[in-house]
Amino acid sequence: MNHRKLCWTLLFAFACSPQSADPVDGTGGATASGGATGSGGSVSSGGATSSGGSVSSGGTTSSGGSVSSGGATGSGGSVSSGGTTSSGGSGVGGSAKGGAAGGATGQAGRGGSNTGGTSTSSGGTSGGSTGVPVPSAGCSKATPRPANGTFSVANTYYFAFPTSYDGKTPVPVIIGFHGCGSGNRGTDLNSTEWMRLTKGTAFEADHVRVAVISNDAGGCYSYSTDIARTKKMYDDLVGNYCVDTGRVFATGHSSGSQFLVQILAKKADADYLKIKAVAPVAADPYNVAQPTPVMYIDGIMDNQRSANSARDTVAKFRAANMCADTSKPYTPVMTCKSTDGPMVDPGCIIYDNCKVPTIWCAHNDPSYSGTQHGVPCFALKGMYDFFQTLK
């Protein structure tokens, strides 16, 4: 064989040889290739996707999958909400803003430097969602949207349906548990805390909004009685209306936040309600029974809680979610103007190497009579955007 013929033969063989395929994950698994860290840290290889998604080199999701919030970084890069890599984010030495007492939680004090790994949570959520709706039993009934878009059981629970609700298309759910005295023991939805707070937000447009009212005359939750009422609400909702049981999210404030975290402490109750992710505001620490995506929100100077309450609550979630001690700023949550005047720093960070996304927003909104115990100005949009990343 002459030299020219040999060259053509070798060139043909190389061109026809199998090339490595783009990385595609299994159910909740991490992808191959991509995602080298900036100096000083490591990332999940390529960024984890929800079941069925694929990740191209560098961590950007292709259609069908989403990178959990904070996904894999490139050199010094950070991911924006929704899973695409942006450039110029925090690498080693990124500033970690946070609340009182970082220390053992891996959170530096407000404005302090937090070095260490830059990898983020891998995989999807506890529900292993693929983004495909999971219709409730009520979808088969095709129950139309109630008159005025609302339904209530006086002193027990309220439902508010988006205008797009047709009784056949599964709709995601947001459950809100009110603070002491902020529920309404009647039928007026707008006087109930979370119905009032979510009105006019993106939640109103595309979620079934649910409020569960405490049974206590003083308006604070009691687990022994209110968990039964909550389950009754859930049975009514999924049995008679068309909702997506793969996208049931929950929030709470103060007493309601404590009640929500207590639900998460009892695996059977959390599983019963199929809670996919939570965003409690100003809770107290309880053990969390299983990995649960969380955006925990509390004021740095919340004077209605003990000095260590926020740190200890976050520590419970970090333990359940198997997070590293290190963290980095979580930039998708933007500053906002407090109802009391000043611009607010959300102070959000996301922990590294968690099984599911784990975010702590230690803010400085002075609202709620100056106690920093209220629902801050960024909370509703921050929660909504966070939950959207988990679909």
C-alpha cells in the first residue's frame, strides 16, 4: 500500500469511529463531563439534572431537564436561577452574606469571606420530579373553577384558584401557614395572611393557593389538632380538584413556620402531604426527617426568636440535606425596598454539596414593627423563583 492510500484509509477509520455522546443522566443522577471548578473547590461533575434532563458541557441544561439552583460552576462561575451558567460569579473567596453567628454552619458573618468548595447540590428533589405533572385523583372529576375562584370551609381552610384553572389541567399548589393571630376564623380569604400576601403575585396567576387555619382560639398552631385539619384539607384538594401532586410547595410564618417544620420532622406526615419543597419564614429548630429543598428566611436581628434560632434551624436542614459546611452567595434573590423605607439586603447563601438545594436568607428588613420577624419584601418573588427551579 502506498503512502497516500494509507493516509486515506487512516483518515476514513478515524472519521467513522464512535464519538462520545453528550452526557445524559439517569433518574436524579449526576451527569458526566463538564463542570471543572475555579481554584480551590470542586463541583458535581457537570451539574445534576432532574430526571430525564441532559446537560451539555459547562452545565447548561438542554430542554427537558433543569439544574438544581446553584448548579455546577465553571471556573469562578455561578449559575443563575433556572440552571444556565453565568460568568463572573463567585469562585474561591466569594463573599458570604448571612445572619447572626455563622461559625459552625459554614456561614461567614455578614460581608465576611467564605472560602472553600464551590460545588452545589446535586440531583433533583425528594420527589424526583421530571417536570411532568402528576395529576391528582380529582382531575378525573373535571370539577370546574368555583364561583369567584374560591372555596372555603369556615374556620378550617381556604382554596383560591387561578383564572386559568379548568379542572382538567394539573396545577401546582402553594400551602401557607399563618402566624399567630393572622388567620381568619371565617370565610374572608383576604383577611388570612398568606392569601393576602400572595394576592397579585405570580402564585395567584398559576398556583392553587391554600391556607390552613389554626384550630386554636388564639390563632397559633397546635400540632396535635392542626395536623388532622391539614390532612383533611389535602384530601379534599386532591380528591376533588385537579392539582399537580408532584409540585406541592409550602411556606409559613412564625407559628405557621414552626408548624411546617414540625411536619417535616415527621416523615409520614410530610409524605402524606407530598411536600416537594418549603420556604419557612422565622421558624424554630426541629429535626428534619428527610432531604427537603429549602429556602429558609429569617431576619438577622429577629428579636422574637433566640439568638441562635436561625442558625440552629438551618443546621437541621443542612444535616437532613447532607450539606457541606461551606457556602456561597445565592444571587438570584434581589434587593428590594422595605415597606418601612430602607433598601433590604436579602443576605442569601446556598450551601455546597447538598443532596437537594439548601438556601439561607438572613435579611435586614426591619418590617413587622421593627422586629425583623416579618415576611420580608423579597420573600414572595424569591420563593416563587426558587420553587420554579425545582420543576
